[in-house]
Amino acid sequence: MTRHFGKADIAALLARHRAGHTLDQPFYTDPAIFEVDAARVFFRDWHYAGHVSEIPAAGDYLLFEMLGESVIVLRDDAGAIRAFANVCRHRGARLCSAASGHVRRFTCPYHAWSYGLDGALVHARQLDPAIDRTALGLKPVATEVFEGLIYLSFADTPTSFDALRAELTPHVRAFDLARTKVAARRSYPVQANWKLLVENYNECYHCTAAHPEFARSHVIHMSADRAAPHNAALAARAAAAGLSVTTLDRIGAAAPAGSPDYSYNRYALFDGYQTGSEDGKPLAPLLGDVKACDGGASDVYVGILNPMLVYCDHAVIYRFVPIDATTSLQEVIWLVHEDAEEGRDYDAARLTWLWDVTTEADKRIIEANQQGVASRFYEPGPLVEMESYTRRFHDAYLARMR
Ligand code: FES
Ligand SMILES: [Fe+2]
């Protein structure tokens, strides 16, 4: 019999959290805590919603869906990216059901009210002329475009991208992510609480055992002292390639006030690996202004829920999608240079190989983790140094819950 937690119980759980340990069981299993997670984390933070190249022309749109909400992300007549709640202002029907498409205006399938690309109500048959139509536009949802990546937030007062843009842009500019396109995208259902997905993504302590394919090429699975010589050698190669190896950590307590969390770190691949490929050879044309494959991988966060990994020739974006207390979806999106042509410049199977096998393995270990944390025998366990980012995530999460 599962006991559901109330506010007072959550306060008690927060009070008894032991620093440097995993969370108490209810944080991974309890539907009431999941509701609080939704309010304090998912409806406050920023979410990766898509890439500008997916909606190149005025009237192109895509849907962003999470926790029962649906948002239309579109390009308007002026070329700007905007987002509106996918909720008709007449009786509330969903306006759009296709995951993406192109329209001149959005016409509700229920009674045919229609809305322009600016969200304004333009047609409402038989509506009393005395009613102010300007007050019946689609509800806007906050969006930010950072290097061609579209983020959205449900918050009433979303955090500002100003500091993130100022500090993070110089590190990622050379990749010119705005001039990429989606080469592949996959969804992996995971029977686990969303926090176990994030915890797992944030540490490579598990990589040696769980990811032989990844561990063969990426030094991040080694302890810091053993990885150091590889990272030192990377610095010169990265500089020649025009890439930053400066670590920027603005996660949790280190994030500027009123800003989303963000970070940047470039680490080395082993000798012989130019990128995250099976044979070490490049997978696609160089990104943006990158001058050469330096054999590195940049770990970038735009908000604590939006990590990506950027190699010299492709980027991999992760989206953690919460479904309920013990169900999530892991989305993985692969980006390549906008001019790259499949079959000529890249092969989708080779491109996606590493992060497909790695994500499938993660799915297995995370689901086993969920089964264990749901056990009557589970109690929070101690983290090691290599799990410091997982601890950083816990601290940022717990701060939001307090
Ligand atoms: S609910 Fe959309 S037109 Fe009636
Ligand atoms: Fe993993």
C-alpha cells in the first residue's frame, strides 16, 4: 500500500535529507511529490522545444507537449518564433492535433474560430459584436531562442536568459548550432521517476560497467586525475580548432539570481577518437566555424533539464519528459550541419549508434534503479566524488522544493 505524502511530510523529508546521499524513497515513487515536482520544477523551468530549422517558414509550427499541456510553437509573419497554448478561447478545445505542420491561420476543429499567427482571434462566427475580440487571442507562452535552439517556459515570470546569453554564448558560438538541422530523433520510454534519469545523466561513475561503447572513447568515465592528462592534451587541439575548453559552472547555487542554470565543459576523447563514433572517424561535416576535429566533447546545459553534448561534427540533445511518478520518456535529438545531406555527408545509423546503444543501456539500469528504490529495503546511499554533478542536481532540486 503506497502512502501519499502531504506538504508537512515533504517538509519532514527535506529536513532529514543527508547531504551527499540519494533522495528518500517518496521522491522517486510518490504521486503527491510528483505533483509538487510538476509545479516547482517543470512548470517553472525552461524546456527544449525544438530547433528553428524545424519551422523555417512563416506558418510552420510544431507542438510541444508535457504533463497534459500542449503548446503551439510557430514562426510568425515577421519571422519570429512564438508560442501559444493549444487551447481555443471559445470552449477550450485543442486547436491543433498534428505534431507539426504549416498553416495560414489556426482554425479550431470544433466551431471554427480562427486565429492568426500572432495569436489574435480573427474569425468567430456569430459571436456577439459587443464582445471584445482582442481579449480572446491565444494565450502566449514564453519562448527564448538560444543559438537556434527553442526553449519555452510555463512560468508566470520566467527566469531571464540575459546572463546565460552573455556568459555561455562565447563558449558555444563556434559550433553555430543555429545553422544545424535535426538528423534523427528517438524517444525511449523509461519506467522510472524523472529524477533517476537526470541523476544518471549527470554522472559517469556507471559508464565503465554500463557503457563499454562510450567508455572506450570518452575519458569522462575515469577519475579526474586519470582523465587530466587527456584533457590537458585536448586543450591545445581545441584551441587550434577554435573551441573553448574553459569550464563554466552556473548550476544551482552558482546560477546568477533570476537566471536559469547553465554550464559548459569540454572534455577529451581517447586518442584515435575524433568524435563520438564507433570507429573514431568523423560522422558528419564540421559544425559551424569549427576548424578541425579536436577529439573533444562539450557538455552544455541550458537550464538544469536541458543537457546537450557537442562534438566537432554533431550535437546530441536530451529531453527528460516526465509522465507520472514512475514513468518518463527520454528523448534524444541528433543535430548536424544544415548543409549536410544524408547518404552523402552522414549516415543516420552511424551517427546515432553511440547514443542509441548508450541510451538503451541507460534505460535498463535506470529501470532497475527504480525497482530498487521502490523496495522496502531501500535507504538513501552515499554518492562518490564522480557523482558530484548528481549531487549538484539534488541540491538544485531540493532548493526548489524548499
Ligand atoms: S472550442 Fe474552438 S471554436 Fe469552439
Ligand atoms: Fe549512462
